[in-house]
Amino acid sequence: MKASALPAPLHMALSFATFPLLGWTDKRAIVGALFAILRGGGRPADVSGDGTGISMLAWLRRHRQTDRAIRRFWEVILVSALDETLDRIDAQYGIAVFWNAFLSTRGGYRIGIPRVPLGDLYDGCREAITKRGGEVILRGGVRGLVVANGKVEGVEREDGSIETADYYLAAVPQDVLPELLPTDVVQREPVFSNLRKLQASPITGVHLWFDRMVMHEPFLTLVDCTTQWVFNKTRLYGAGEENGGQYLQLVISASYSLTQRSRQEIIALCLEELRGAIPATREATLVKGTVVKEMSATFSPAPGSDQWRPAQKSPLAGLFLAGDWTATRWPSTMEGAVRSGYLAAEAILTDAGTPRTFLQPDLKPEGLARIWARHN
């Protein structure tokens, strides 16, 4: 879909109206649900605010969405954005995706795609730290945190040495943090024991190298398929082009159906779907293929999960938390992870007596969307 010159939320209307994979019955139902989101300024009244939540699928059924609308519109966007199936997504977060990305502003739908390997992006972070006198240690495993009298006194490394600091920031996954703390601390502090109630969602990446060029677009989205996104890594950063071949990366979010399947089965499935969507792959030879399963890629933004998400300042003195699973008011997205980092930095500086603000404000509603935003 592309934006027109119309103000938000009408900027996508022409593209939506001509979208060929939905019928008019589907589109009327979708417009009705989108208007309910607009009318509530991104917070419809029929979404529970008592912490128990309602699933996105239940909310969509309540608003009489057709099966095809759910499968080819809502599911295509939300499963990829939140790495979860609609029946396991808290409706407040599914609705927030559409409010922030498509309805409230003209530019919220734009996404960035790295043109370099992710490792190159991380090198920039390391350089920023070292330029300020810091040190980055890679593959430096730790046994756990040393806790005494309600305070973190150090970090025990794998070799038994203890690292000490003024403040400690844990940016590990939510299921790892309790394993780094003394058992009695986890049992005593609900903030830590409740982390085990947060579930995780899997993502599967399938990497395929062909002997020739098979697609020219930078990326494609597939519908009615297990494969969701196809990224043309050769075009994005030249990978594989030296021998005239092409490297594609396929991404499958909330890939529960693939967790028990073998590498060969997954590659065969994805190849079959590619051959149905990209004709050039039918004549191409697969040179190499690999599958990467991230079984706990993100936390699951399930209905009611907010009650288990901790603040960035932990109950232990000196210990602060960062991660998309902390209380950010955003779901399991990269934006949520960035917000957690800003909030953790603010919490540490506030504790040090030098408060600062780093968190960036959300995009302000534009055009006609401002009317509903102000009303709510």
C-alpha cells in the first residue's frame, strides 16, 4: 500500500480500495473496525483496561470481520509486527499497531530495512561505548549476580572473577534473568518470579542461495502461506551477487508449526511456496539452504501480560532492567526495546541524582486523526 496526498487517516484509502486480494464485503468490515479504532483515538472503549485484556482475534470477531479479512489483512500485519498469533495478542497492542502505523499519521507505516548485516550495526554501538571510555567484552559469560542485603554487589563471571560497578543493567531475555539471581531472591520478589509467567514466541529464518537471480524487488510479503516475508539480501547489501546467484532470507513469525519440523521439511515447504509466488524460482537451482529457529525470539504480548512486566528500576538496589519485555507501554517490538533502553538510562540517572529525559515522544496525530485524538 502507498500513501496519497490525503490527510491522515485517509492517506491510505485509495491504495486500500484498490487492493485486489480483498472483496468489498471484506473491505467494508475492515473499515468498520478501523473506524472503531479511530473513534476511540486508538483506545476503543470495548478493549478492557482492567489488566485482564481481550485477544485481538476476539475483538475482530466482535467487530464482524470476515475470515478473509482476518487472514489477508489483520493477520498479515500483526503476526509480523508482534510475533504472535491473533488469538494470543492483547487487543490493545494490535490496535496500537494500526493507530500508530496507519491511522494517526501519514508516515507511521514506513519501516527501515538494514542495508548491511546486523553485525555491522552492532559495531556502531560498540564504537560509541569505547569512544566514551567504556569497554565491550564479547562472549563473556556470567554465572550470576552477587546479591547481599537487598543490593547487587557484583557480577560473577564464568572464570569465578567478580566484576563490580556503581550500577548494573540486565538486558537479557525475561526467562534468563531469574536464572542469574539467587533462588531466595526470586522467591521473595514477585517482580522476578512473575517473569516466568511471560511466555515466549518463536521466529524462524530460512536462508536460501540460488544459482541465478529469481526476484528483483527488495522484499515481498506472501499471503495464505506459511512464509510471510521474503527479503532480497542480494539487492539489499550485495550478498551472493559475485557468482551471479541470489540470496533470499525468509522470515516466519510466531512459527509454532515449524518448531518440531526438520530443516529439510522447512526448506521444502518454503521452496514450494516460493515457486508458487515467484515463477523464476521454478527453473533455479538451490545451491544452499539453512534454517535458524529462534525459539524464544520475543515475549508474547498475550492478553493480561502487562501485569507481569516489570519497571526498569528493580526491587534490588543498583539493578536496572532493559528489554522489550519490561514495562514500556509498547508490545514486543524493536521500538519497545529501544524505549526500554531510554527508560533504563533515565532510571539510573534519576537514582544517581542527575535526572535526564531520553525517551522520544510518540508521533503526534495528524490531519483528521487529531480530532479523535483530542476527543479521547
